[in-house]
Amino acid sequence: MNLRELNHVIPSMPASDGAGVKLRRSLGASQGLRHDPFLMLDEFFSDDPNDYIAGFPSHPHRGFETVTYMVDGRMQHKDHLGNTGDLGPGDVQWMTAARGIIHSEMPQQTEGRMRGFQLWLNLPAKLKMQPAGYRDIPSTAIPEASFDGGRVRVIAGEWQLNGSRVEGAIQRPITEPTLLDIHLQPGARFAADLPAHHHAFAYVYEGSASIAGKTLPHRAAGLLGQGDRIEILSESVGARLLLLAAAPLGEPVVQYGPFVMNTREEIEQALADYRDGTLAA
């Protein structure tokens, strides 16, 4: 057993996106802050509707997957393919932009708390121009497991520990992603086996926790070192955090806003396709 250590901490930075939605960005805050195949992680969290009410009007994507995880509040997705999805607390939207998708994500509330995450997950070059796809996963379809001092929601991949496993709601053979939402009581310990070749990171969104003796602060992404197992210890106030792992692609990344390709020429083609109305054709 080789325990993963906390190698690097990326504090989240205030940002805005869409029509002015206030959020915090850790991975992706600059183009050097990625963790292959993870491109970006945004957390949106506010009790003030002025921070989120304008939402994310219609906009394009190409070349990667987006994962939206709602913790509190309601958001509606609509896209050019005719899909409509209403995301409530605990629900997940897994969208494969691939060749191209044009969609909107708009709040379905005018007051109260809106909290959740959006993750950008890269696609390999050979799949960037496949047809777009979309799937909603209701909270009731996401497996949960309890352990001493906490519980874990297994959104993607699996939670595996000492030979036992809980399979998640989503299985993606492309990058083999793991996405866990972990809830820890004060002083509780969580452990998981992870494929040694996968890149992994954790993001604490409530409380604080430590990994291999190093504290991962609130609202920060912690990039993990190599190993086949992770152990996380919550501190005095407990913790809620995301744990993510996936197989790296090892390919060049060229990004321009909502387009993520492998070369500058492919980005220029994406821009031309969007201008010509053929991005998502």
C-alpha cells in the first residue's frame, strides 16, 4: 500500500461566468492550473439571488465533457438537441460536448441558496469530434455508502476499499473518472483505493481536512501525489469534500474560452464553425 500525499494546494479564486454568476475557480483559474484530464473546477455558492439569478444563457462548447453537481437550489439545462433537464439538490448532469453543443443553464429560483459545482473533463483527440451527448442523473440514482464517522456518494467510477466496492451512477471508459462526495464528522477518517496511474485531487467545500498530515484548507483544491490509496482525516469541525481521479491523456491542450482542442488550427476551426452555425451540426 502506497499512500498518496498532498503535493500542491490551489486556492479557489473569486470569478464570474455566464451573465455574471459569482463563483470560485480553483483548477482552471489559469491555463497552467490543470491536472490532466481535469481542466477546470468551479464552485458556485450564494444565498443572494443577485449573485446567480442571471444564470448562464445560451453558449457553446466543444472538445470536452462538463459535469454539473447541484448541492442546493435548482437549475434548468436546455440545449440545441432538444434536451431539457431540471437539476435539484443532489442531482448531476453529465454532458459530452464533443463535436459541439449549445446550451443554457438557468436558475429555477428567485431566492434562497444556490450551491454546486461544474467540472470540465477533457476528451482524447480521437473523440473530440464525436456526436454530443447528455444525461441527467437524479439524486435518488446515486449510490451512497456509510462508514464509521461519515458517508460517501459515489457519483462516478467506484469507491473501492480492501476488496469491497460500490459502483457509481456513471461509468466512463474514456478517462475512467472517479467522483466522490464525502461527508465526514469531526475527527472521522475516510479511505479509498485508487488506480496508481490515475491523477487525483480533492476539494474541501465545508470544514477542513488533512491528507497524509497536511491540511487541505476550505475551498481549495489539493493535487495528490502518486500511490494506490488515499486516507483523509477530518478536523475539529468535520468536512465535506469532493475526491476526483481519472486516467491522464498526456495530450496537448489548447483552450480558447469554451473550446478545448489539441491544436490552434482546431480552435480556429471551432470559432469558424460557431460563426457559420455549423459547430453543433
